[in-house]
Amino acid sequence: MTDSITVTELETLLKDKMTLLDVRRKSDYLATPRKISSARWQDPENTGAWAKQLPKDRLTVVYCVRGGSVSRSVADQLHQEGLKAVFLEGGLQAWVENGGAVE
């Protein structure tokens, strides 16, 4: 199973070189397009197409709405591509509930 990080850990990691990806389902993203600053949205249905373009020398953090099956599945797929990836526990919902900034 893929590792996870907490909101507090992500706040610290945002100061480092890392890749932050919003992997909410397209319908969820379009319904609520706010995202964590510096995050880039990637369609979780097409992970295989974009995963090869990610840098392998830095950590990739992914999040979905609530840190459930979508982000875990994407993180697992990224591991299979040879990337170090973790998912955000509680997803965007936990980030917002803990006062994290969104744009």
C-alpha cells in the first residue's frame, strides 16, 4: 500500500522541491475548481499518459476530494512507474478544514 502524508506534513513539504498534483475526478474538479496553490490538475483516468512526464528525482504528492481510493490508486500507479509518490490523508477536504489556502 502507498504511503500517505498529513496536512501538516504537506505544509512543510510545500517549501521543498516536490510535485503536487490534484487528481480529483474530472467531474469533481469541474464542479469545484478550487485547488491547493501550486497544484496541477491531472486526470486520474489517464495516469499512464502523464505519469512518464513527472520527474523521478522528487517526491510527488497527490490528493483527491477526501484522500480515498482515487488518490491512493494514482499514487500506486505512480509507484509502478518508478516514482516516489504519496497521497494526502483526507484530501482537499482535510486541507481546507485545517485552514489550508486554496486558489
